[in-house]
Amino acid sequence: MEELYHFIDGKRVKGTSGRFADVMNPATGEVRARVPLASVEEMAAAVASAAEAQVAWGATNPQRRARVMMKFGALINEYMDELAELVSREHGKTLPDGRGDVQRGLEVVEVCMGGPSLLKGEFTDDGGPGIDLYSMRQPLGVVAGITPFNFPAMIPLWKMAPALTCGNAMILKPSERCPSTALRLAELLQEAGLPDGVLQIVNGDKEAVDAILDDETIQAVGFVGSTPIAQYIYGRAANNGKRAQCFGGAKNHMIIMPDADLDKAADALVGAGFGAAGERCMAISVAVPVGKETADGLRDRLVPRIEKLKVGPYTANEDVDYGPVITAASKARIEGLIDSGVDQGAELVVDGRGFSLQGYENGFFVGPSYFDNVTPDMEIYKEEIFGPVLSQVRTETYEEALKLTMDNPYGNGTAIFTADGDTARDFAHRVNVGMVGINFPIPVPLSYHTFGGWKKSAFGDLNQYGPDAFRFYTKTKTVTARWFSGIKEGGEFNFKAMD
Ligand code: NAD
């Protein structure tokens, strides 16, 4: 069986803790590799050499650092298929979706190619008599990224590209369930010219995370994962004086107004609800039709579309809509939540439980499920299911649908489908959610904007990627400067007679 490694000081390094986690192929249920779990000592050693490497990297001019991103972007394109395959093999998503995972990370690398313009400081000429002020953006030093399983390429790239472009060294701890893509990306960065030690991939679990949080050298932590862990990491990092931005889970609502094109809304819901087996923080998991006619019409359109979905392994990529979920435990949890929905009185219109695929009986596949008449007190509404389950909550009015969305503790993404610009505008203006789609189900902003949720979907300050990332990964130093009269006024240049 393949034994994975850490990537430290530009080399593949075997783990020494003696602890490992299994990396699965979720389509077959087989263990495909084991990944070492770093000890506190291994983490400390990786941080120490990152700190040494950061000094020269931070002093490298921004344009040269950006050139590394240019080469890195070219290499990601060159190895796109290999990277997408790595994503799909460990995560289970289809190959086109694996490519999308790499692509949305690459787009952040592309913004970093123009990083110097985002690193420019500010200048005030003559703020007082003969006094100028200027501010600089300087790297923090060593920073850390801790990432989830569901985007093995995109989210590590969201972390590493801006952090490195800003002149920091980074410790990246990828999800122990899908570590191979980050390891490969680190090799590509080395090939692109990143000096050894500036990016250290340290694999691990809670022990490695806690070592990051308590390490005195690490200045900032960027986390993406579930809400309880995001809140824990934010608290412990902040308590240790670190800058922290921690992005958490979601329960994204899509409102369907009576004037919406119901075929388009149904198409959007099927893609946004079941794509990647629902394992996206921007997945739509709650459909909120307004009015009985809308709800019935939507249901009539959703059922045949959901029943037609093809579930299978990424290797059968020609005809598969989504793959397995990440672990056997995740499959059991999702099916348990579906049971709870039935027990609590929701109407299970399409039942995805007990799904089995010939030749892949041990894979972690879950068929698509669709509930109607869900109410906010039910577990399936309250929990982030993170699986291929769509819940429909019926409402009578726009205000009721808006209130439902706003009362939900999560605030990552939301969408409204309507033909009325005034309703859409009102929704975008009033809703307390970080990313809003108008006739657009998964409104992940482009890489030159920023990504971040509100409420329990994010803890800390500033969003991911775009200009906010350049603020998060740098600190501002402001200089107030005055020059006393010198040679200009006091110097004597004329050839004078000696009196
Ligand atoms: P997770 O919280 O289980 O793990 C995320 C990271 O935290 C991993 O690197 C893991 O090793 C580490 N971790 C896990 N348990 C820990 C503990 N007890 N102490 C310290 N570290 C720990 O999340 P996941 O299952 O990998 O990812 C799915 C979750 O991520 C979902 O909730 C999803 O909504 C969320 N997510 C959010 C965003 C966003 O931008 N808001 C994006 C993608 C995923």
C-alpha cells in the first residue's frame, strides 16, 4: 500500500510519529494509501525551517514572487488532468468536477500573478508642513492553512497562492482524507521556482492542528472546515495572539418566487443540491418555494430530474452526475438523518437510502433524496447534512421565505429565482448572508472578488482570496517622515569670495 509523506524543505519526508490515517478510495471502499500524522515535534521542525526560508523569500521583490505564480499557473494547466484525477481518486467527485476544483483554485493563482499591484502601499504627500506619510504591506512571517476534504485542490490554492505571493512562508495541513493533491501542488510550486522550505505540507490530524495553534512562530491561521472546528480554531488561535479567519459550514437556501421559470429553477436545484454528492459548502440544501402552486410545480419538475440522476465512480466519467460520499461513517450519518426526517414527519418523495451499485457494493454511494413539507424544527433542516439530500420548506409569502433564510444560523450562500428585478434587489439588499445568487444557484464569487459567509459560516475578519487575502496575509506599517532642511537650504555651492 502506498505510504504518503510530508513535503518539507523541498523533499518528500517520511512521517516519524508512528501514527497514520487511512486514505480511502470512496468509490470502492478500499484503503488506497496511508498518510502520516505529524507529531508536535515534527510540526515544530517544519515551522523552524519555514521561518528560516521566509527571510529571503520575504525580501524577494514582489514581481519576482509573482513570476513564481506565473510559472505555477502554467504548470497547473499542464498537469490539469493529473491533478483532477488525484482529486477524484481520493474525494470521489466526477472528473469534470475534479477539473473544476483545480480550475477555481487556478483562478486565484492567476490573480496572484498581478499580486504586486495589490501589495502597493499608500502615500500622503504633505500631510503636515514638510511631512509625508506612507504605508507598506509587509509579510507576516510564517502562516498556516488548514483545509477540508471537499475541495482538495481549490481550497489549498486559495490559501497558499495569496500567502506566498505576499512573501510569507506557509505550513499547509490538508485534510487527512484527501492529502495527495496538496502534496503534488507543492512539487509543482518547487518546479515553478519557489525556494525550498517556503511551503511545507505537514499532514496530520488534531495533534498537528493544535501544534499549529500553539506555535509561537506562526502568525496567522486560515481555516476552512466545519463550524464547530472553525469556532474552536478561531478561539484558540485568537487566544494565542494569532490573526485567524475560519470558514465553517452552511445550510444554503434557494427561494423560488411564483414568477420564476420553474424548469430553470429545477435544473439549477438539481445541480446545486446533488452535484459533488452535496458535499459543497455552497450546495443548495433547502428549496424554499413561495406559494402552493410554486411548490407543487417545482416538485413535479424536480422528481423526474432527481430520479434520472446517475450515481457512480469517477472512472465511469462519461455518464455520471455525482460520486460517492467521503467515508462509510458519512454515508451512515446521512442515511441516519434521512431516517430522522421520516420519523419527524417530513415527506420523503425520493428515497436514496440503501443505494448499491453493481461492482461497487463497498463504495460509499448514497442515492439522491428529496423531502417535501420539511419544517424548521426537524433535524434534517437544522443539521448541515453534507450529502445528496434536498429539503423543501413551503412558505406562503416572500417575507416568510426571507425570514426563514435570515433566521437560519448559517449564512454562507443563498439564491433567489424570480423574474422580478425589484424582488431580487430587495433580497440581495436585506438578506444576512455573505454570497447571494440571483437566478444563479451557486454564487461562488470570481477570484478577483472575495469569498466569505456570514453568521456561523465564518469566524474572524476578512474574506478569502481577492484583495481581502492580501490584507489578511500582510501587516501594515505606516511611516510619518519629515526631513529637516539640509543641503538644499543650508549648503553653499556658489564660488564666493572669502570675506
Ligand atoms: P472538518 O472540520 O472535519 O475538517 C477540516 C480540517 O480540520 C481538516 O484539516 C481536519 O484535519 C481538521 N480537524 C478536524 N477535526 C479537528 C479537531 N477536532 N481539532 C482540530 N482540527 C480538526 O471538515 P471537513 O469534513 O473536512 O469538511 C467539510 C466541512 O467544511 C463542511 O462543514 C463544509 O461546509 C465546510 N466547508 C466550508 C467552506 C467555506 O468556505 N465556508 C468551504 C468548504 C467546506
